[in-house]
Amino acid sequence: MSNFEKIQQTDKQYVANTYGRFPVAIEKGKGATCYDFDGKKYIDFSSGIGVNSLGFCDEGWVEAVTKQLTTLQHISNLYYTSPCAEAAKLLCERTGMKKVFFSNSGAESNEGAIKCARKYSLMKYGEGRSKILTLNNSFHGRTVTTLAATGQDVFHNFFFPFTEGFEFTPANDPDALKKALEDSSVCALMMEVIQGEGGVMPLDEAFVKEAERLCREKDILLIIDEVQTGVGRTGKLFAFEHYGISPDIVTTAKGLGGGLPLGCVMFGERTENVLVAGDHATTFGGNPVATAGAKYILEKMDAAFLDGVAEKGEYIRSRLEKMPHVLGCDGKGMMIGVRLDSEVKAADIVKKGIENGVLALTAKVKLRLLPPLTITFAEIDEGLDAIEKALEEI
Ligand SMILES: *Cc1c(COP(=O)(O)O)cnc(C)c1O
């Protein structure tokens, strides 16, 4: 039996069968390059679904995390720690948001945002104004409540009853949004400015601006889910910056910990004091090791770094658009959705890509690339060569 087969056999026997895994087990990595247990090399265009923002085992990040790990790995949220405070300060200074609640995941961040929005409305307007509007084709997480918030029917099976108080409206349809917001029971609008799992679908600038205006008019909170788009992924620290809006609540997770489980909810001026002691908590949230890593990542993502993300994204797009079967690319920065013609399936390109030594993703019918933001041009070319080969061979 190969190393891989041994791992696969144990995993199949003991790990819950909730993932359709590819027949690969990754052992180690550096930068955007990793190796499986039988020594085969891969270029990583996935970052563990947008998580390893600085790639595998970035030296500075490892040092920051290790230093904290060997100093104090955890203490409860009943005490102050420096990394938690410092990471929150950086997030606020860089976004204009006022306060941060740290969580462990994207879904948990969105739960915090939903709780805050409902309390804000209850305290100000009383009962009966608790509905959260989200967009068709959105994705907000896998808990019973964030599944209810997710605007895709495929997720609304088996687990009834879902949390009540969610309704959906089509993306990029300002008239439908206006109508939906006339419902006086709505307290918040939650949306991704680029829908990730929904197929890398950017919202129109006019729609996002109009959404902000309509929300302001009625004191409806604007929640932006940046779990996938946040922390440099699109060439800005947060994707809402592309749209020139000021959300009331921003959630993020994936790239924030650079590979450690960390998410957060950021509160703006109207929401910073809504949740108070006893309202909301989480045992691991703001863990010093994870936040020490986040602090390192946020410090690293200066203007030059973010320009580099945009530049690499452009380069990747320009090469992809010359490849066979490619109709075009959606997304921003290094969040890239590749539209393919009907002769090929994105899932087959991913499979073939693995054979050729590249790890890529799909999002609905598109090929999705989320390379580590630190990827080098040499790695980009090597990965793109493998994708090009897959597109030619298929
Ligand atoms: C991945 C994702 C989530 C869920 O994050 P988890 O960490 O898996 O809970 C929520 N919203 C968006 C936009 C995501 O991409």
C-alpha cells in the first residue's frame, strides 16, 4: 500500500463521510508549493479555500505564531491579552470600523452579526422587526441559522426547522431590493459583495450603492459578509472598499488567521455598543496564538502588498483568457472565477489539474482560483501551465 492508500483507508474508516475528497493527501508545503505523501509536487491555487493568505508556512507568520505558542497559548476571555487587543486595533484602524468580536469561523461570525442586528433593532424599535434580508445565490455558513440565511435552495434540505426570519431578494436588482425593504419587519440586509460559493459573482457597484442608500433611509443595518473576500483577497484589505460604502457590520474569517481558525465581526458606529457583557461570547474566540498570527498578517498587508495582489490577479486573468475553452474571468484581485465553454466541466479541469500538479477549486460551474496572496510569478506560471495543459487535454 502507498502512503496515500494507508491514510485514505484510515480516514475512510474513522472520519465522518461528509467530504468528497480528491485522492490526494498533502504532507507539507512552503509558499504556494506543496507535496503529497508520495513526494509529488503541486502548485496551490486554492489556499485551503482562501485560508492560507500568506501561503504555506510563511516564515514571519510561523515565527509570530510560534513565539506566542511558547509564551501563552490560551487564557479565557475573562482576561486581557495583547495579541487580541493589537489585532482588533489594526482591523479598526485599517477599516474605519469601531470594535471587533473575534470568533472561530465564518458561520460563527455571521451568527454574531445576526444577533447584533436583531438586538439593535429590538432595543430601538421593539419587537416585530427582526427579519434579515439576504441575496439569492448567497452563502453564509452551515449552522442552522446561517443556512437559513443562505439563498440557495440546495442547502435547505433535511435539517428542518431552520431559524425563522430570513428572506431573499435577487442580486443586482435595485427595484426588487427596494420593494423587499418596504417590509417594516426587516432589520438588516446581509450580502457578499462578491458571491464566492455562489460562483464568484461580483455585485454591481450601482446596486451596492443603492442598497447602502436604501438601508440608511430606513435605519436598516448593512452587513457585509467578507468571510471569503476579506483580508487582502481582492486587492483591497476588504472588498467593500472597492464600492466606497460604509457597512454597519462586516464579518470575516477564512484568510484572517492565515491557516489557524479565526474569524471576526466588526462593528461600525451604529453597532459598536449593541452587544454588551453577557450577550455574546465564545471560548476560543480571540485566542492569542490565532490573533498573533492575524496581527502579523494585517501588518504585512500594506498598500504595496495589496497592489501586488491586484497585479498578480491581472496577470493570472490575462494568461487564462488566452487559454482554450476559457470565455472570461470574474472576480477581483486573486479571487478568480473562470467561465468555461460548454465543452468542458470545471470539476474535470480540477481533477485533471491535480494529475498535472495544480490544486484548484470550483464555484458552481466555474473554475475558481484563490492562490495564496504571496505566490510568486514563477509559481503562478507553473500552476497556469498545468491548468493550460488540463484545458488542452480534456
Ligand atoms: C466560507 C464562507 C462562510 C462560512 O465560513 P466557515 O468558516 O466555513 O463557517 C460564510 N460566508 C462566506 C461568504 C464564505 O465564503
